[in-house]
Amino acid sequence: MQLWKRLREGDRIAFEEIFRRYYQDLYRFAVNFCGSSQLAEDQIQELFLKIWQRRESLADDVQAIRPYLWISLRRELIDEKRRVTRILTHPDHSADEFSLSIEEFIIRSEGKELQKRHLERAMELLTPRQQEVLFLKYHEGMTYDEIEEIMSISYQAARNYLSQALRTIREEVGSSNDTEQVLTLLLLLICLP
């Protein structure tokens, strides 16, 4: 990829282009992953600072910048979670503090209270991994191959997580195999800010 090569050679314009092109998607991913907009911004800034400082030693065989950035950011967020968990000794802080935020998936519009309750209950039943695959697939529009690479799971595991998540949502919504209703709810999830 030409843009990546230029970045590795110290081209500030290429670096800025990569930042502008991927920042918003990275931000949404990070907020949904950790539940904190401030932490998301900080970790993205930290990631790009490291990329710039270490540009000459970056892998030169990067086939796609997007998955590379997602994997790197996910690692940054997990490392930060571990660091904070080690520092915090207060019993009110749990290790799950930075799991995917269910509130990010709740439908907030008036007149949708019934759907909101069903969806909230369904999301609570999902594991953090199922939530993450659901977010990456439907909100970020990623392929199973990209999800596999970002989450360090197999292609089949990504499909299984998504299938299990959809089944749980379908059962909770009570749609009795009404895939259209489940997909409508997922589209509402995708459209959340």
C-alpha cells in the first residue's frame, strides 16, 4: 500500500491522511469497546504517536491499514485496561469495567420503549465477545476475515459468535424466526450515535 510506504518513509502528509481517514471509525470502535470517550481519544492519540515515533520499524508488509489499526488500538485498550485494573484497588472497580457498553446499543427514541426493553435484555445476555463481533460486523461493516484478524479468533469462531448473538436477540425479541424483525432491530443498533 502506497500510503503506508510513504508513512514509513516519514511523509507527514501520508500520516495525516491515515489519521483523518480512520479516526472517526477508530473512535467509535474504541468508545464501544471501553465505554469512555475520553479514554478512546487518549488511546487513539497514543496509538498514532507510537506509529509516528516507530514508523521506520513498522511492518512493511501491511496489506490493509484498517485491520492493522483496529488490532493495534484493541491491544492498546486491553493494555490500558490491565494497567488500570492493577492500579485500582478499590473493590467497586471490576475487571469488566471496559467491556462493551450495553447502553451504547439501547434504542433511545420515544415510542420505542417495548423494543428498547427487549433489545436491552437481549444485549445483556450476550457475551462481550458476541457484542464485539456484532459491533464490528454491523456497525463497522467489517468482513469475517477482518474480524478474525482484529479479535485474534478463527473465521469460524467469528461466524459462531455472530450466529449465537443473533439467535439470542431473536429469542429475546420473541420473533419466532422472524429474521426481518431482528435485522430491523440490528439496523437500529447500527444507527445509534
